[in-house]
Amino acid sequence: MNRQILSEILGDRYEYLYADDGMQALEHLHSKFDIDLLLDINMPRLDGFGVLEVMKQRNWLQEIPVIISSEEDESFIQKAYDLGVTDYIRRPFNLTVTQRRVSNALTLYARQKHLVHLAEEQVYEREKTNSAIINILSHVVESRNFESGTHILHVRAITDILLRQLAAATDRYPLSQADISMNSTLSALHDIGKISIPAEILNKPGKLTHEEFEIMKTHTTAGDRLLKDMPVSHDDPLMRTAHEICRWHHERWDGRGYPDGLKGDEIPISAQVVALADVYDALTSDRCYKKAFSHETAMQMILNGECGAFNPLLLECFSAIGDTLHENLQHEPSEFDYRLESHRLSTEMLEHHSLPTDNRELQLLPLARANAAFFAEQSGGIQFVYDRWMNKVTYTNWNADEAHRQQTLYLNEGDTVSLLDHETHDALVKRVQQTTSIQPDVTMPVMLHIDGEEKPYSLTVRTVWLPGDGAHSCALGQFRPEGGRH
């Protein structure tokens, strides 16, 4: 019955796929991923919370907006929001509220999907450049050293997996997805200083003498020096991390490493992780002085402390990812999860961390989010959106017939469009100009001339501000009739 009611309310602008219960809903999600979901809480076999748990585990909530419907129960609503639902519609269903919230959710997610696709293009181009640089470095190493050219690629893959496990296991080292991506890419530079080491020492099949080992150790400071000679800012986080990795990837937790004898967390976490990745790949690869150890043997040697001391927390993470590590390195090490990185970029863009200044579609996304949030709180009446950038007003009268419900007006400089008398209009403009990003709302009683007569309405306006804007970028408004529907 609820499905039939919702289909009637939402009309023929959508295509519908029905599920009798939560298990069937998951089957549909497996077979047809292009779904925007309206979910009930009370269902047989597997309820709505069970479906949400599965969707959260499989990261489907990044792709599929979920609007739950249930009787009003604060604990249910709170739990649903905690699990990641987009919105909530109470029963019995209100036609206008249901239509508006579904429309807002789908519009917002459509724009976010478009943003993800744009981000994928950026990620692909960036990774293509990164891969080219890494391949060049691999070739340099290969040309001077009998080590496999895949060593750099392996160290990068291991660094990425290990950092993700560390970020999931603890907040001791604050690591954003951007930090993980940057550290993984910069790990390719860890042995760049070896270009200064004589080939006969690099490729000596036997054990190095004390004097030869002292020369070999200088590749850490040589790499650091190479970076310092670059004509760039060395205060930049990227360059700081590059220096850390080059200079300190042979330091050890107990202070017995080189070149500076750093101990414990004196060693930056970037260098700690690359050090562990470097040792693991060295053990599991053929070298001019030894044959490769098996994955199991290498793991045991590292965990037993036979290859120097490492951060105990890092060793716990290393142990936890053992199987994943072995499995991933069996595949092409240059493979990269573009989709995961694209979602990270799109999320950052939505949070204003890295909005491209030349793409209006991306700039409008925060406004779309504010629009959806504001109108989800409203229903019926007359609504409007004023876009200051475009000098455009979109006006929606939910009491009008569908053909005349919405109008869009593009204004010339100095034009005014208002349903209010001059005095009320001037008072509203003054109050809107006094809003701030902290106090963006204005509420006031007004009289509107509707159908040949004056009628009382309550006006609510919210100004939308973006970081760096000297004024609000958009104004959202709602005229709600006082004393009943007009």
C-alpha cells in the first residue's frame, strides 16, 4: 500500500523498481546499480537498518541517496541519520513535502555524480603524469643498479596500503586521504640519492666492506641534497615530505639507523612507513647479493626484529595487512583506484578545500546543497532563489497549476522584481544586507497581493555564503500563508 501511495505521489516522472523486503532490495542493488532509493524501515526478512548497514559497508551510500519513510520515532530517525541516510519522510505522506524532498535529493546527487566524473578526469590526468615520473625514476634505478625497476612501484603500493591501515587503526598520526596519496607518490624518491653511488658498490654481489657501506649510506644525504638544490619552496608540505623520505628512510625506531640516529617518533611517519615498505620489498625480491625470501619468511623476519626496529604500532598494521599486501603485489603495481581517489576529491571540492575557480558547475555545488537543505525544511507556499552571480531569480508557486508553477527571470543591472510593496521591500533588503555567514536567516510577516486581495504571509529568507566571499552568493526564500492555505 505504501509503495502504491508513493508511486501516485511522485507521478510518472520517475521509473520504479519495487522490492518486497530488504533482501530483495539488496539483490536489486547488486544487479542494477543505477538506483536512487526510497527505503522503508519496517520490512520483512531484512529491515531498513539492515539494508543501510550493508550499503555502508560496501560504500554504496556514496552513490545512492537514501530517503527513509517511517512513523515519527526520534530514535529511529537518529539511527538512520547515523547510518548515512540523505533525508527522512514521515508517514502519513504529505504530497508536497514528499515530492520536494525526493526532487532535492536526486538533483543534489546528480550534480555530485557529475562532479565525481569531473574529478575522475582530473585524477586520471594527474596519475598519468605521476606514473610517467615514476617510470622514469624506475628506469634510472634499473640502468645503474641490478635491482628490479619494479622496486619503486612496489614501495609505492606498500606505502599506500600501510598508510590506509594506519589511518584506520589510530588517530595518533593525522592522515587525510590527500596525505596518503602524496606520501605514496613521494615514496618513489626514497633512493634517488643512489645515482651518486659508484656502480661497483651498488652492484657488488658480495658483502660490502665497512668503507663501502659508509659510502652506500650517503645516498640518504645525497638525495636530500639533490632536493635542496631544486629552485622551489622547501616549506611546501610536498617538499618537506620529500626531504623526510629521502633523508630518513633508513632511520630505525631504536635510534640505530642512519644518517642522523633519530629515535622513535623523532622520525616522521612518512619516513617510517617508507622504511618498512623498502625493507619488505628488498627481502621479497632478488638482489645481486641474495635470492628472494618468501612473503611468509619476510613477514616473520620483520616482526621478529631481524631487520632493525620499527614502530610497534606500525608493525601491528603491517601484520594486519599481510595477506592483502601479498595479494596486491601479485598484480600490476602501477594499478590505481581512480574511483576511490575521485570520491575523495569530490568530497574535498564540496567542502570548499580545492574548488577549481574556472568551473561554475563545481562552484554551484555548495549552493545546491544549501538549497536542498533549506527547502527540505519548507513545504507549500511560494518559494524563490536569487543567484547574485547570475542576477537570476527562480520563482516557484506550489499553489499554481504545474504548467505555470515555476518561472525564471534574468535581471538587468538595477532591475527589481518583488511581490512586496516598496516599504516592505526596502525593509527586507536592509535586513538581508545585515545577515552574516553565522546569522544568515531573516523572518518577517508580510502582506502579498494575491488574486486581487491582500493576504498575510510569513517570509523566511536564508542567505548562502561561500568562503572568501565578501557578500552572500545566493538568497533562498519561502512565503508561507498565515492562518491556512491560500
